[in-house]
Amino acid sequence: MDRVPGRGRAGVHRAAWVGAKEREFLEDFAVIDLVLSRSFAYGRSLLRVSNLTDERYQAVRGVPQPGRWVSLETQFGL
């Protein structure tokens, strides 16, 4: 992987090359995940909420990430 400097504003240099393509910097984002767990005699159950605030963001340009995602998980002990 070669690193080639690029010229930014006001003569500030930034290196942002990955292979042959320039890296693009995306907007900052914050995602909150929540996990609630309850133990029982036979196992436990978990309620997971990913992206609690339903934040719209892209970790890779052009690939939107899913909104709020809810799942229920149950584990049994044998």
C-alpha cells in the first residue's frame, strides 16, 4: 500500500491514498446499542436493540447502514 500525499486547503498536506484510490472522509456518527438480559433457572433471554436512535449513517460511502434493529435471543442450558 503506497501512501501519496495530497494537497489540502491553505497548503495543508494530507495523505489519504489507499492503493490507487483516494480515501474519502465521511461525516461523524454515533450509534447506541442496548442489551437487556434476564436469567432464568433454565437459561436466559436477551433483548438487543441496535442503533437505538435510528441514526442514518454510512460507514462506507454509498452503503447506508440499517436503521434500528431489534432482536430477541433465548439461551437454554442443557
